[in-house]
Amino acid sequence: MGNYFNTLSLRDKIDQLSKCRFMDASEFEDGVEALKGKKIVIVGCGAQGLNQGLNMRDSGLDISYALRPKAIEEKRQSFVNATENGFTVGTYEELIPTADLVLNLTPDKQHTNVVNAVMPLMKKGATLSYSHGFNIVEEGTQIREDLTVIMVAPKCPGSEVREEYKRGFGVPTLIAVHPENDPEGKGWAQAKAYAAATGGDRAGVLESSFVAEVKSDLMGEQTILCGLLQTGSILCFDKMIEKGIDAGYASKLIQFGWETITEGLKYGGITNMMDRLSNPAKIKAFELSEELKDIMRPLFQKHMDDIMEGRFSSGMMEDWANGDEKLLGWRAETAETAFEKTPAGDVEISEQEFYDNGVLMVAMVKAGVELAFEAMTDSGIIDESAYYESLHETPLIANTIARRKLYEMNSVISDTAEYGCYLFDHACKPLLADFMTKIDTDVIGKPFAKDNGEGVDNAKLIAVNKALREHPVEKIGEFLRASMTAMKPIV
Ligand SMILES: NC(=O)C1=CN([C@@H]2O[C@H](COP(=O)(O)OP(=O)(O)OC[C@H]3O[C@@H](n4cnc5c(N)ncnc54)[C@H](OP(=O)(O)O)[C@@H]3O)[C@@H](O)[C@H]2O)C=CC1
Ligand SMILES: CC[C@](O)(C(C)=O)C(=O)O
Ligand SMILES: [Mg+2]
Ligand SMILES: [Mg+2]
């Protein structure tokens, strides 16, 4: 075993990284047919395991859960999740040999153990599935030749996979078949049926590869999706307190602000989010975001390079071997931040006020989305994939902060994402220290300017609007959002 990506020729690396085809809705006309009547056993009943299983059962599929003996004996949360929802639960020995399809939905750090335990029990010709390709791509796990290996990766936390399905929609999903494991040529049909069963086909499915999914997923979660939202929350909160803004107000503005401003992003991209500001505030947000982009670009590029070259994964795997020492320490530190410890005040903040008093937050979101998109596409990831991992998923992560701050975000995302989030946050905060000394309450905590239009330089406004609309993330966003017309509002 070793890093699978690093063993590929440059030609194969480019080929797999750039595998990305937006699938037409007509390709899902058979719905879940390819999996109807098949025995589907999910290993693990956590964030993805429970929520994917609920959606798949509601879509008419036969779902049960294989848990480790201790989880069953001690009635752990995974056991409670599965049994309280009326699913059959059993040990690996009881359920895996009966399975046509095994979904490995345990944390990435457990994949080697789990696959080693499960694979010998799987019947000949069965299928093994992942929702993130880390084990195959970064650890180079080799799967028995008779088994088909597929990936169905929702671009979103498990909780939102369920919530969007209940709203009658779904979340964008990447599907793939591992080129080394498709002995019967049935992988694509099964992956499509699985994506339809989770509701993913209603939001958009990309025919992708394990490689493209892993490299883009790691980059999105470390930078804009989680890392920058954490850094931005802490810095913006601390600045407001330093400048005398009421702590309850500051806490509420941040906790619910990301969700509100990124709802604008979800519907109409960066253009719409920025259009929600007054003209003077929009120009200010644009200028701040340009400055932020110049400061943070090298950090975004470093994360992309470390991911591509395997340095990120080998560093994280060292931490796995050390019993998650760094991860657990960083998690404990986050719980002690002033933002985390200050409850949101009992104060009304209107939807518009979140924009008007959160100009810096808007600038941070714009800078982070654009930088993540640019770093991914500069490294060979295709625009559609980069869009899902930057712009589309940001609101879905912001929703988790609205629920219970950074604690909720970091609990709901995978351990892999959480580790990368802290890594980015620790590098980013010092990088923004000088920039933050110049920041005042006119861009965070109080309205920037109420006199919309007065004193606006028309030429500057036209140039800002043009730059916003012409960014490549806006072009691909317009195309992808056209297939999301059934999307339901959250805020
Ligand atoms: N979190 C998310 O929203 C997303 C996750 N993913 C991917 O989905 C996969 C699952 O992640 P996630 O849902 O976060 O995982 P969780 O941490 O939420 O779930 C872990 C589940 O696995 C079980 N488990 C833990 N260790 C073992 C083990 N050694 N053997 C067997 N079962 C074990 C746990 O049960 P117990 O401890 O009770 O035995 C629990 O039910 C990962 O590959 C991740 O990258 C992809 C997209 C988003
Ligand atoms: C953003 C983090 C994620 O990749 C996800 C929810 O999509 C994860 O690994 O949890
Ligand atoms: Mg993801
Ligand atoms: Mg992830």
C-alpha cells in the first residue's frame, strides 16, 4: 500500500483529475432500479451512514447496518441511531456475507481496519462503496479483484443530505467507479442508482473519479468550507469585542450571519451576495476581498500543493498513528475561544442587517470562494467540481454554524475535514493579523453606509460589477444553478 495517486503516470494523473462530466437528468430515468431488491449493508451509522440510509430506505431500498460488536453491546450512538429508526442491526459476520452492496461509511482513519475486516466476508462479485476516496487514493488500498468498487460522494454534511431530501431536493453528488475494480462493468449503473436513492440526481451529479473527488474535497473543506469560516468567525468576533460592540450582538451576528449571507450566494452566486449590499458597501467589500485574496493566495496554494503531492495525507496519517493527538488538542482549543463561549444575544437582527453590518464577512466569503476555485482549477480540477467544493457547499456548512457554532460544524463534518480545518485556521489567523489591525466597526458590527449611491464613483462601480460577473466561478455557477430550480429556501 502507498499513495495510489503518486504511483500514476503524469498522463493518468491528468486523466483522472480532469474526469468530470455533468450528467443529464435523463441518465437517471431508471431511478433506483439497479439496486432494487439488492441487500444493502451500511457499515457505520454516523453522519453519512444514518442520513444516506434513511434516504435510501425512503427511496424503496433494502437497508441494514453492520456495526462492530462493542457498538452493539454498549448500545453506542450508532446502535441507537439505527435501531431507533427501525433498521435491522447485526455484526459483520451476520450481515456482510448476505450483502450485494456494502457501503463503508466509517471515518476515513478507520477505513483500512474496516476494509480488512469486511473484505474477507464479502460474497464473490459484490460491490464495495465509499463516500470519500481517501482510502483508495491516499492510502492505496487494494480491493479483491472480483469486487466492484464505487464511490457516491454527497458534497455536503450528512445532516443536510437528509434535510434536502425531505425538502424534496437533494445535494450535488460526485460518482465514480474505481478503474482497477469494475470486473463486471456494473459499477456505473449501481453508482447512478445509489445517487438517485439519496436524492443527489435532483441537485446535479458529476461523473468523476476517486482521484478528482479526493483532491477537490480535501481542498474545499480545508479552505473556504470550514477553515476560513472558522478563522473568520474568531477574527470578526474578537474585533467587535475589541471595539466595544455588545458581546451578545457580536456573537449572534457571526453565528447566524454566515448562513444568511451565503443563502444569497447559493441563489445567485457571489454577484447576488454582493448585490445585497449598498453600492458604497459593495465597493468596500470588493476592495477588502482583493486585499484578502493577495494575503491568503499563497496559503490556499500551499494547501492545494500539499494535497496534490500527498504531504497533507501523510501528515494527517501520522496524527492517526499518534492517537489523534493534534486533532484532539485543536478541538479542545476551539471550544475555548471567546466566540464559542459567548451565547448569541436575545436581539433582533433583520436579514438585511446581516449584510449591512457584516461587510467584512461578505468580503471573506467572496475571497475564500474565489481563491479555492482558482487554486483547484489551476491544478487541473474541472470547474464543475471546483464550484461544488467552493461556492455550492459553503451555505450548507454555514447552516451548521447557525445551529451550534463551530462545535456543530466540526462535529458534523468528517474527522478528515476537521483536521484540515484546524490546520488552515492556525496558519491563516497570523497571516491576517496586520490586515485585522486596520479593521473597524464600519465593516463589522455597524452599517457601512446608509446613504446608498451618494458619493459612489460610477466608473469604479461598473468595474467592480464587471469583475464580479466575469469571474469563472460565476460563469459555471450560472450553468449549474439552472439545473437546481427545485432548490428550497432555508432562511
Ligand atoms: N461527515 C460528513 O458529512 C461527510 C463525510 N463523508 C465521508 O463519509 C465517511 C463517513 O464519515 P462520517 O459520516 O463523518 O463518519 P462518522 O464519524 O459520523 O461515523 C462514524 C461511524 O462509524 C463507526 N465506526 C467508527 N470507527 C469504527 C470502526 N473502527 N469500525 C467500525 N465502525 C466504526 C461509528 O460507530 P461506533 O463508534 O459506534 O462503532 C459511527 O457510526 C467518510 O469517508 C467521510 O470522509 C463524505 C461527505 C461528508
Ligand atoms: C466539507 C466537509 C466534508 O467534505 C463534507 C461535509 O462534504 C466532510 O468531509 O465532512
Ligand atoms: Mg465534502
Ligand atoms: Mg470531506
